[in-house]
Amino acid sequence: MTSKLEIEGIGLLEYQNRILIVRLMEGLEITQPILETISREGVNLAKGQLFCILADLRKNISSTPEARKFGAENQYMKHHLAYAMLADSMPVVLLSNFFIRFNRPRITTRLFNKEEEAILWLKKFLD
């Protein structure tokens, strides 16, 4: 069963088989309050289950330093198993790699350019 939630001004959350897919609006700058909203709503969609996250950043997304710090460690992470990011433009790839290397997320995080590969990787954490 798939659950979907559209968040005005942010994008679409899709939850299916313990994977939360976050599809953000084009050109969105992710701030800490936006990330807190996404995190809270993702936990609500999961209904207490541990789950993986796939963040689709292919629409030229940027983020604030506060959002990156929150994304690397926050109270919602106790519900997360792994984090995959999708990027296909050089600026977003650079920002994503910066996040992984310098913010060092507390959960396993990896960057992909193909959604199918990211989902296959995330499924390994659901066994």
C-alpha cells in the first residue's frame, strides 16, 4: 500500500514498503523548518516502523547550513535505516557530496543518479 502526502510549498512524500520517497519542488532551498516538517510527516506516514529515505534532489535543490546540520543528526533519525539521495546536476552533486563528507550523517548515506539503483540499495536495509 502506498501512502502519499503533498506538503504545500515543499513537495510530495510517498511511503511504500518502508521506503519514504521525498520529491521536492523545483528550485527549493531546504531550510531546517522544512526538513523538520518532512521528517515529522515521514515518521507519521511510517506509523512507527523503521524506514529508509530516498530524497529526490534532481530539481536543482539547495540547502542552508542549518538544514544540513539537522539532516546529519536529529531526533527523527531513530526511525531511519538508511538515506539515499538522487542528484543529476553538478551543483546538487557537489552539495550532496559536501553533506556526506563534512556533515557526516549519523545513518548510512549514499548518492545516486538513478532512482532504481537507489531503491535497490535501500531495500538491502529492510531485511
